[in-house]
Amino acid sequence: MIDRCHFLASLGAASIQPGPSKRPNIVFVFSDDHAYQAISAYSGGRLNHTPNIDRIARQGMRFDQCLVTNSICGPSRAVILTGKYSHLNGFIDNSTSRFDGAQQTFPKLLRAAGYQTAIFGKWHLVTEPTGFDAWEILPGQGNYYNPDFITPAGRKRREGYCTGVITDLSLDWLQNGRDPSKPFMLMCQHKAPHRNWMPAPDKLYLYDGVTFPEPDTLFDNYEHRASPAHKQLMEIGKDMTLASDLKIHPPLGPNDKAPVAEYNRMTEAQRRMWDAAYRPRNEAFFKANPQGRELTRWKYQRYMQDYLRCIASVDDSVGRLQRYLDATGQAENTIFIYCSDQGFYLGEHGWFDKRWIYEESIRTPLIVHWPGLTRPGSTNKDLVSNVDLAETFLDAAGVPIPGDMQGRSLKPILSGQTPPDWRKSFYYHYYEFPGPHSVARHCGVRTGRYTLAHYYQSDEWELFDRQKDPRELRSVYADPAYAPVVKELKAEMARLRAELKVPGTDPRKM
Ligand code: SGN
Ligand code: CA
């Protein structure tokens, strides 16, 4: 059966399908800041269980080396839409960029080829979406409770919890909003589990009493690394805020007012449930009054509880979409993808957030079930990327891939056949400095074994040998034994920069 599927798949979608209605549908569930460490298909359940996301992995392929080109929200989304690096699609950072919606994107190409296209949820590209038959997006980062949406008909506030509301909009479009004679491509894009990690009313007590294992680098001192690792502002201990991030604000008494805008958006009933959950915990916190390392440990635990509660709702969303496709007989003709805009720190190196070329940041979860193509339960360690998704989707639909896209279709890999000339090195570039969390601009190259980073504003370099140092704790850039590796990787970086048309100077003002 598998062989026959591979054979049919190798003929290409257009030649094996009798008509356009048989072209596969695509459901792309995309979350914001979902660390692979918090998906049980990746972690084995060390922190949490995500049964519905795991089902995609059981049926399809889990990618263990999916790397983002620029580890931050808007840029990742622009890369996915265009199949081009930030310096070519023009959206290089969250603070200064606006997406040019007139440019070529994969949804536009799918739509022109007869697909129905829709996006619901977080967009974060400043300008309005183009190339979609239907869309409703959160303004900017959006809100967890009773979020506003920008829609083609103006702004609307929708009561409920963000993850559920975005799933409702997606299901409603699948059921009632689209032309059923056409194949569809749906992007269901969650705000969760983005900072400040506010759980849904039905998850407020999940993980109560659970103590999560601490990463062994929670108290990293950043020795043996260049200055940017010392200067960042993303430490749980000193940068995570008690009020907003950790919900340690009052109300402890009847007249206390919460300083958090999100809290003020809640309905009376929501606020009552929220307070009932957090008030006794906060009272216990004030009573215990942890300090120093104990405070960091306490913060880590509350961070994990709230972050993982948000993820539990995302997993529910995946399950609802899966059940709908199953119940309507569409699952067998629908490619189902789960992905996040980048990786995220869950206390490793003492951090939250992302932005770095380092592992927990550059690696994003990617799990794909392509019925008839992916071998159930398969895993892959090739260097794949968010820049490959546009071409993969076009390939799935039998749409010609434009020559100016910079990734490569994952279809052969998904069929179990990695092309012999698949990339062995990957170019990375982060631009948002100055900016939130103060991570210096850097570019670099990552291979299966090494990570070379250049903080070009201060002209500092790092090299990590991840085979010997998987936690990236000691740069061996200055170690003479690694001089040949440094030379080779610098040459590789120059080659990649030329191939990818990276301009000599940073497009952001220095
Ligand atoms: C906000 C967050 C940051 C986060 C950025 C970008 N601060 O500024 O912690 O790094 O978004 O995130 S917050 O206090 O407003 O939550 S991204 O995922 O959109 O790139
Ligand atoms: Ca993000």
C-alpha cells in the first residue's frame, strides 16, 4: 500500500488526480511561541501531554530539525507566506516592518489555481491580508480574553477565549463559509501560547500541584559566550514581571484593581473564575515570600503552569479540527500541519522568549500528516525550514513553483526520499536590535553539528560544537583545534549569503 502511494505520489498531484476537486486540502494550524519541548511527540511527555498534536505525528512525519530563518513572529509569518528570507520579503523585524501585501505569496498562487483560502487568528504583519477568500485577524498581538478581530467588514469584538474563538471561526468557515466544490487551504493561527500566557477558563486548574522538572541550565551564568548572551533581557529571574507575566497582582482585597489590560477585558463571570483560581495561590506566594534563587524557581513553576495551560487549549483546537475532518470524510484528502512561528525557551539558560540562533529558539516544531504520502510515525532529521513551506503547499496543489522562492518543497522528504542534494547548512539572520529583550543582531550558519554566530555590530563570534556541547554552553570559536571548522563555516556562510542574495549591509539602520 505504501509503495503504491509513493508511486502515485511520485507522479505528482496533477497527474494522479482526475480533477481539481480531488486536489488535497491543506489545514495549517500555527501557534505562536510553541516550544517543541512542550509537545509530547517531541519530548516524550517530560512536561506535558498533547494527544491531538501527537496524533498528527502518529499518522505522519515529525521534523526534528525545522529551522526558522529569523526567530521572531512577523518575520516568520512573512517567510512562510512568501517562501523568501526577510531581506527579500521586506519584513525583517516586528518593530519597523510592514508587510507589502502586493507581493507574491503562496495563498495568492493557490487561489489563482482554484483553491479557497482563509486565515483566522494571529497575523501580525501590520497591513491587511491579501490572497484570502476569508479572513479575520487579531490586531497586532491580540488579546486572550474577548479578543477584537479586524475583518473585511471592520473591527469586531468576539466574546470568549482566543484559542476557542479562532477555532470556531475556522470551523465555521469550513462548514458554512466556503465553496465546497473547490479544494481549500485554511490557516488557523493561534495567539497562544504567546506571552503573557493567560489560560482559558476551563484550564485554570490544570497542573495545580504539579512540579515541573527544572532545566539544568536554569541558573546559567553565560560564561564562555560572547557579550550578547550576557546583555539580553529575557531572564526568568530578573526580566519576567510579577504582575503581567506571573499574575501576581492583586486583587487581594475587594478594592484592589488589576494593572493588566487583559484582566480588564474580562467579563464579570470570567474575572470571578480567574480570581478564584489565582487569589489563593497569590496569597500563598506572599506568605512564602521567596527570594533570590527560590524566587526564580517559583517563577519558573508558575510560568510552566500557565504556558502549558495555554498549550492544552491549542491541543484541544487541533482535536476539534481533526474531529470535524474525520466526521465529514475529508481527513483522507487533507494535509494536516502543525507548526509554530519559532521555538521558545522554557527556562533553558534561565530564559523565556526566542530570537537567537541557539537551539531552543531556531528550532520550531513541524509535524505533517499527508495522507497517502507520509509513513505513519516517521521522523526526519534533515535541515528543513519555514522557508520551505510555501513551496511544499504549492507542490501539494500541483501549482508550479516560482523560481524566485528560496526554499524547497518538502514533498520528497515527506514521502521518505530525501533528495541527495538536500541542504547541509542553513543561513540565519536576526535584526531586531535595539528591541524587546535586547538580543544583538546576528547572522550565522547552522549545520547538523555546528552553529556559527556573528554578532556583527560588536564583531564578536561564537562557535558551538553541538555534538560535544548540545546545550551550547561553551563557544569554541577561539580554540585553535577548531580553526579549520571556523574557516570552512565562514566560507559556507559567504556562499549562502551570495546564493540567498543577502545585502552586504543590514537593511535596518545600524
Ligand atoms: C511582545 C512581548 C515580548 C515578545 C514580543 C515579540 N512582550 O513585545 O516578550 O518577545 O512581543 O513576540 S509583552 O510584554 O508585550 O508580552 S512575537 O512572538 O510577536 O515575535
Ligand atoms: Ca512568536
